[in-house]
Amino acid sequence: MKKIIIAAAFVVLTTPAIAGSCPEKIAMIDKALVQGNVPNAEQVKKLRDQGEKLHKEGGHGASVTVLSSAMKLAGLDN
């Protein structure tokens, strides 16, 4: 029972931190796309849009994963 309570507390406390990183990642990708120096720009844009959609739907963990993939593909630091 103690492990369940600890796991639940971890999820509750870390979700806002994960959710807060989504907009930062989106902004970094957008900035790079505007500058026009992104390799694989079409794929990066698709992943960026998918990540934003997941973020808006509340899937913050999945959003971070997708956005991190977009950043890696774009050659940006995570």
C-alpha cells in the first residue's frame, strides 16, 4: 500500500513539471523552423504538431517524448 501511495504522489507532483516543458520544447522547435535551418523540416513539423496535440489533450508524457524526437531530428539540444 505504501508503494502505491508513493507512486501516486510522484505522478501528481511530476505531471505539472512535465506539462510545463511541452510549451518550451514547442517554442524551441518553432524558432528553429522560422529560422529555416532545420533538416527534415516537414517531419519535424509533423512531430511538433503531434506533440502539441498530445499536450492539449493532457498526454504530457507522450507529448514530451514526441517533441524530444522532433528536436533530435531537427538537431536541437533537449
